[in-house]
Amino acid sequence: MWSPLSVSRWIFLLTLAVVMVLSASQVDSFGPVVELPCCRNVSARKIPRIKACFEQKPREGCRQHAFLVTSKRGKQWCIDPTAKWLKDKITRGELDCPPDLSILNEVLPFNEA
């Protein structure tokens, strides 16, 4: 059923594996690396005059579900997603907190308060 591989085939397969590993490691180095902010602690504090909002969904290395909020004065907070005032603002359409990276230009660099 399976025949033993010749030495030349082993060399070819090992070379191919090395090339694939090196190619995969090069892919990550071409683009800019953006380190996403991560809220580790959250607050239910009501924030006046919000400039930007971003929903942080749990991901590898950052398990906390939170909303990253920036005030018009530039202060930043990590808000608990169960905070009633935040839910109300989002439900009424007064606040948009997208779960994507487009808002990061306004939010980064993020300093957890």
C-alpha cells in the first residue's frame, strides 16, 4: 500500500516544508502591526459628552467584554456592557459603538483608566 520514500523525495518534502514555514512567517511581517486596546477592568460610571465608542468583544488575550469610551475632553474609560445608561443610549440611537476597527483611529492610543 505505502511504499518507502526515496532519499530525494524526503529531501524535497523537507525543503518544501521549510519553505512553507518561512513563507508563512513572512506574511505577518509585511503589514503594520496594530495592537488592539484591552480593557481588563470595567466601570458603570456614566460618561458625559462621548466622542467615540468601540465595543470590545472577548478575544484571545483579552477576555473582558467592554465598551471603550472616549469623552470629548479626551479621557478614556472601559464601561461595563451591562451599564443601564449605556444600553439606553445605544437603544435610543444616541450612541453608536461598532465592534470593528474603523473607530480605532480616534481611540488609539488607549490608556486604561
